Amino acid sequence: MLKRTFFSKTPTSTVLSFSTSLSSANPRYNLTTWINASLQQCAINKNLKKGQQIHAQLLTTGLNSSSASSSTSLINMYAKCNQMNQALLVFNHNADYARNVFAYNALISGFVLNGLPKDGLEVYKEMRKAGVLPDKYTFPCLIKGLCEFIEVAEVKKIHGLVFKLGLDLDMYVGSAMTSSYLKLELMEEARELFDEMPKRDVVLWSSIVNGYAQIGRFNEALGVCREMSREGILMSKFTVSGILPIFAAREDFNNGRVVHGFMIKMGFDSCVSVCNALIDTYGKCRCIVDALQVFETMNEKDLFSWNSILSANKQCSDHDGTLRLFDRMLGDGVRPDLVTITTILPAFSHLAALVHGRQIHGYMIVNGFVKDGESENMYNLQTINAVMDMYAKCGSMRDAGMVFINMSRRDTASWNIMIMGYGMHGYGNEALDMFSEMCKAGIKPNEITFVGVLLACSHAGFISQGRKFLREMELKHGVVPTIQHYTCVIDMLGRAGQLEEAYKLAITMPIEANPVVWRALLAACQLYGNVDLAEVAAQKVFELDPAHCGNYILMSNAYVAAGRYQEVLDIRHTMRQRDMKKTPGCSWIELKNGMNTFINGDRTHPEARLIDPVLLLLTAHIRERGYELHL
């Protein structure tokens, strides 16, 4: 049996003062009943001090050994006050007759409720050795504890005993057994037990729905919902929280709206957890307006609410909105957790919000989310990679390199981030050196690695190295070139003016060229003024992707560079006929007061009157230097 230290001594003055209240108890009540009721109240209110006073009085008056029920009440009181050492000591010092099923139940329940399920199982085993027969109150709590550390064999043993004792059809025991099988993802056993239950409440129905949903068996989950409806069982908040993720995973907006209407009708829209699930559903359905509406109407928001709406903005690629919401979250005094951080880091990367990124990295270090030199945990490694990726995409390769150096363990993604970062920012030599180090470290490169390597060759003008890497990818490293790799090489050749070679590769490569390939060639033709080849590339891209406005803009610019203005007018006329409009250019800059976004042709910026004169002056200086602007 587990041993625990004795409880702290209660001062004599406290014992004497309590003696008066005990002796003045209403004589109409049985003394034992009064003691048990008082201890029960202490347990409910978690009033440890008063409970210890009662225990001290029982010891001094010799009443401690007169009632087994008082001992059980003491165990329960200490357990509910998170004092399992003292609860176990009371149990161990009881007379043998007081160690009945009620005392064992109180001790088992206490260990489970205090997060010590293994100790609870040990008490159960001792109970069985002592010949004490469990009852219907023993099993629900014990089964819950077993699920905390996934003891499938023990759960099945207990199920056998439950069946032997005839308790399997008891509402509470049967529900506990069903829930345990659901947590262990043993759906067949859970459903069989569920079907045998003579009485099933909405909690049990909802548990089955959630169980199927959590393991991805969505059709079965929805089927149980239909059964509920036929049985006349109305869905609860727990049921709604279970089926909303199904519609989120399927991006089923219409059924999500139906559930939203049901929530409003039943008054569930005031439940934070249900609203969080609804925000997540709208977010995954790319309906950010609906998600924001639910979020803004919530009277109470928890951390999960903020994480859900931030994730919804991220899924809808509203990076600017994600950043504004995050600033608002901090303003409301809500502390981010690791989920928040992994959600917002891509937004910082996309907006190149380096200041925000550095701040969040510092917050992670201070709060222990990322510890220098600790990368053994896989989730921690992914988080560090996300931070490094943010620095790389923000252009701060020095910061990215410092994160990389301090990692005690690196996976393929870690190396890929550095190679891609160096390549994207024109550090071709550094990217190729990083690739060489990766191979020496015994890390096998993958498809993404070679995208980064070829991108580096393209941006740095390493033509011969790029050709060599494309040839050796499959032969030397076992990586079959994909359309992304061929696109990088065609872009590399185009940037270097090797237009004919780029065109030849586009028509002879073993993979059918997509619009991105031809658009890369078209951009190179525009750069070098090769109108004839540009027309060939344009014809291909118009066939494959006729609705993309960028195709027409590139071809128009190629005609402008060649001085063929009639063709320029023809293209613009075609665009007007097809109601095609160029997506306005957008740029942003990070200042102390946050991100400032500028859209071409937009005059809504609050400081537009100050910005425009400076912009005109800057434009004039550029033209004076002999540069031509295409606005």
C-alpha cells in the first residue's frame, strides 16, 4: 500500500474552540449524521481548515473509531481539498472493519480526481485482494482514471467484472464503460455497449457522436445524430460541439449555417465552447465575415475564441486582419499560448513584419515555449522551424542563422528553410554551401530541398550549377524532378537570357508544362524583348489559363518594350471586352504604430495628404536620373 506523510497538527486553541460547537449540536440530529454532513460541506466548499478542525475534535474525543462512515467522510473531505497524503493516512489508520467499499471508493475517487489514476488503480487492486466487492459507485471513477493512461487490458478486465456483477446495464456504469471505449477509440465495443443500454440520455448519445467524429468516421457520427432525432432526443451543447468539426472538415457551409440557426433557437449561442467551434467551422469554410460576426457577438471570449478567429483569418489568407486581431488580443490582456504563436507566425512571414516577429520570439523564450538548445521534442522542433522560417521570409537571414546554429537537433525542414531563405534573397553561395553541409551531415535532401537549391541558382545566375543539379537529382539523390523543379530551371535560363534553351526545355521535359512554366518564359521574353517567342509562350498560357489577367499584362508589356503599340491597344481592348481587371498592386511597411498598407489607386490612408507630395517628389527625382516609370 502507498504510504503518505501525516497531516499537519491543528493548534490546541482551535480544537478547544471547536469543542463548543460540536457539543452544542442540535440534539435532534444523530451525532454521526451531523459530523458527516459537516465534513461533506467542507468537501464541497474545499474548506480544509474547518475539516481539519473536525478531524482534530474527533481524535481528541475518541469519536474517530466509532463510525466507519465518519472515516469515509474524512477521506472524501481530504481528497476534495487536494490532500491525498492525509486522505491515505486516514484510510491506513482505520480499523479493519472501517475499510469497506465506501472507504475504498472515496480513496479511488480522490486519486483519480487529483490526477493520480495509477495510484487509484493500485487501491482498486488492493481492494480486490482484501475481498471487498466493488459496487456501482466504484467503477465510473475508476474507469475514467484508467483512460487517463490508456490501459486497454485493464478496462476490458473491469468490463468483464462489471458484466459478472450484473452492473453493465446500470446507467452510470454503462455510460462510463462506453465513454472509456470511446476515449480508447474502440468504437465497435462502445457502440455494442451503447446499443445494449436500456436507457440512454443525451450525454451518452453525444458521447457516441463525438467519439465517431474524433476518429474521422463522420458518416457514422451523423447517422447517430439522425437516430437521436428519431428517438426524440434533442441535441445538447456537447452534441453541437461534436458535429460542427465534421462540417468544418468537409467545408460544408450550408449545414454549418443550419446548426448555427439551431444554436440561436436553443440559446446555445451564449456558450463559449459552441461559438468557438462555429468560428472554426466558418473559418475552414473560408467564410471569414460569418466567423467575425460570431466572434464579435460573443459576450465572453476565452483564449480558444481568439485562437479560433486568428486561425480563421489565417485560413482565409487575411494576414493583415490576423495581425490586427493579434494586436487587439494583446490589448485585451489575453496571453498567447503555443497555438496562438504557430497561427500568427505565417502572417508575420507573409507581411515581413520583422519587428512583430522578433517580439513574439522574445515572448516565446521568456515564457519557456522555446528553450535554446532544446529541440528533442518534435512539436518544439516544429515551432523553432516556424520561427526560423519567419526570419528567413522577413529577409533577416542573420536571425534565421542564429536560430539554426542554436538548434541541438535539425530535421530536413530546418535545412530546407535555410537553403530556401538564402536562395530567395540572392545568397547563392550560402545556399549551396548549406546544401553541401546538409549532405555531409547525413540528411537526405527531398523535393523541397532541390526547389530551394534551383531557386538559389536562378536568383544568383549559377547556370551551369543549376543544369548540373537538375541532371543529378534523380541519379545521385533519388529525387525525381517535378514541375516545380523544371519551372525553376526555366526561370533560371530565362533570367540569364537563354530563351531558346528555356523554350526547348519547356517543350521536351517529361512533364506537361503548366501555365506557371509558360508565364515564367513569357516574363523572360518581355525582359529581353523577344516578341516572337513571347507570342508563342502567350498562346500556350492563354490556352491553359485564359482567365489570368497577368498573361495579358505580360504580353502587353512585351509589345510596349518592342514599340508595337497597336498590339498593346488590341490586348487592352480584349481585356475590356472580357471584363478583366488587373489586381491592384499592394505594398506595406512596418512602423512603430503597426503595419501600414498601401494599395495602388487607393486614397483612403489617413495620411494620404502628406504621403502624395513626397511620392511626387520622389518620382520626379527618379525621372531626373533617367529612369522610366510604368505606373
